[in-house]
Amino acid sequence: MSQQEALFTYCLRQADDLLILSHRLSEWCGHGPVLEEDIALTNRALDHIGEARNLLTYAGQVEGKGRTEDDLAFLRAERQFVNTKLVEQPNGDYAFTIARSFLFDAYHLPLAEALTKSSDAQLAAIAGKAVKEAQYHLRHSSDWLKRFGDGTEESHRRAQAALDGLWTFTGELFVQDDLHQGLVKAGVAPDLIAIKASFDETVDNVLAEATLKRPVDGFMASGGRQGKHGENMGFILAEIQYLQRAYPGAKW
Amino acid sequence: MVMVTSAITEARVRELLQNVKDPEVPAISVLELGVVRAVEVKNDSVLVTITPTYTGCPAMDVMKQDIEKELHDAGIADVRVQQVLSPAWTTDWITTEGKAKLKAYGIAPPEHTADIRALKGELPVVECPHCGSKNTGMISLFGSTACKALWKCNACLEPFDQFKCL
Ligand SMILES: [Zn+2]
């Protein structure tokens, strides 16, 4: 695999995580538990989709075949999406949605911070925008997790169940395959060991304050980065892609 | 038909840009918001460089169109608006005048980013744009648009938007 192909895939990995999570969060639009949270989640969805757009646009430029952000979002098949399985998990209850975002935010913030020093100027510029937003995201999800964990018996139970259910999907965030290692050597991508250390620290600190237990590492799900997704992914793409598939080239 | 064919200057373009408002906060112009990074005039063509406030801010496309329209309407035919990401926009680029206008419009202006680390800990002290009281509290980190948080004044009991420090 050439460096160019590796960079293309690396952009897609990040973009797809953000695009799919953004879609999940946008499903809350009009269904939030309180107005402020409805607004918060749609704002977050907007931030994620903004970063995804930047990354998809750049991926298209790197690939050099004239594909636009829209081509990459609307016209790739399921097996060509390389997001982790974490972000495709259904929303569940509010504790589950918050826990899913918290685990992603605890990874995304140090990743964005590290990418601001990438040898790739465009990735660094995209991360430079994202890092400021990611601070707000992590603060939002941490605050709610603490409120749930340290709240009522019921909210505590649900928050713990959410973490326990999601933990198996966190391993995939930190897998460094040959492609990734090549980009680390080139100074394009950060070493995920450092990102994992920051993730661990955030998780431990927030969970301690939330009086929640960190789940024990067990079987870790994988395959998302290789395009092998769970049963949910097809439904997500059906919703995202329906219009462009049914009416190719439709504009508004 | 009278056509004024005075030479286009950067100063003239900036004067026109003062008429282009932030579509989500029409109290301030794109210049006062600090999103205009450069204005280049070559012969009869104008290149305006803008930078997005928030990554997914839907107002950016509108700002681009509004800039093109304002300059076209002023008789400048050859206008190009480009977007750059780096350096990333910061609320520090909102001009002093812009901040004063935000406040008059009922939006608490952002703090200086020097204390952005305080984001993770303490909240800033935010003055109520309605009554000036500092006895205020944040309701939600996310407000009516990507750039705002929702606050409430404990003195006059009015809710208000705060332009988030970024
Ligand atoms: Zn007040």
C-alpha cells in the first residue's frame, strides 16, 4: 500500500467515526429528554459532521480520483466504511447515548490534540479546529456521566449498564495495524499508545467522580476498521444514503 | 446609465464587508466577527479569505454568498471567496466593537481564551447583558447556535445567550 492510499484510508477512518456518530446523535433531534439536551446533542452532531466533511473532502483530494465529500458519504458501500463499531451502536437510553459519546470523546480529544502536530498540514489544520470543540464535547459528556453515576439508584444502574455494554467496543479505537504504524513513522498519525494513556486517565478520573466502576477488559470487538460491521450499520446507511441512491445527483 | 468605475481598493472592499452581517447574529459584521482573514485586490478581481467559526457552522456558506452578493451589487464582478482552516478561528478575533455590539444585542460576549484551560474546571464570570449583574449561572454548554451557551441571570431571572469562548 502506498503512503497515499494509507493516508486516504486514515482520513476515512476518522471521518467515518464522526459521520456515523453524528448520525446517531442526530436521531435524538426532537426526542431529547429536555430541550437543552436536544439542542446539545444536535450541536454536537453538527460539530462532528463538520469535521467529517473536512476529512472526507481531504480524503477525496488525497485519492485524486475526483471524488467529493458527498460521493464518499453517500456512494460507498457498507464494506467500504471503516468506522469503529462503537459509534454505530444504537442510542439506547440517555445514559447509553452519553456513555457512548463519553468513551468516544475521551479518545477524540487527545487524538485531535496530537494531530495538530501532524506532519500533514491539512490534517493538522482540521484537528486545530476540532480540538477546541472536542473540549466542550468531553466536558458535556463527563458532566452527565457524573450526574447519572452519582445521581439516583436508577440512573447509577443505567449508567453502569451502559459502560459495561459499551466497553467491548473501546478496544478497536486503539488498534495499530501496519497501515497505522506506517503513518506513525511518517509523523502523520500519533502513536495510539499515548492516546490510550490519556483515554485511561480521563476514564478513571471521571468514573471515580461518578462513583461508577471501570469495566474489566475482556473480549474486544473488532472488524469495523476493516469494513466488517454489525447488523446496525446497514440500517444507518439506508437512512443516510437513500436519497442519493434513489435520485442520483439530487440537489437542494 | 451611469457606471461609477472608480478603482477597487482594499479599503473600499472592507467598507462593503462591514455591511455583511453574521446571519445568525445580525448585530455584527463578518469583519467584527473576525472571520475575514485577508482581502486581496488585483486589478479588478477581489479575493476574500474567510475562516469558519465552528467546523460544522451552517452560517459559513451563507456568509460566503452574502459577501459575493454585497460585492457584486457594488459593481465588482470578479469576486472569489475562499475558506481556510488554519490558523483556527478564536473568539479573541471578535473585535472590541463587535463584543460591545453583541452585548447590546443581548448576547454576553466571550471571555479571553487565555483562560481556556478553565473550561475543564471553573466557569467564567459572565455578566448579564440585560441588567449587568454578575450573579449568573450556566444552564447548558450548548445554545441556540453552535457558538453559544445558554445562561440565566439570577438577579433579573432572564435567560440569555453567551458567546462561547473558543
Ligand atoms: Zn440580569
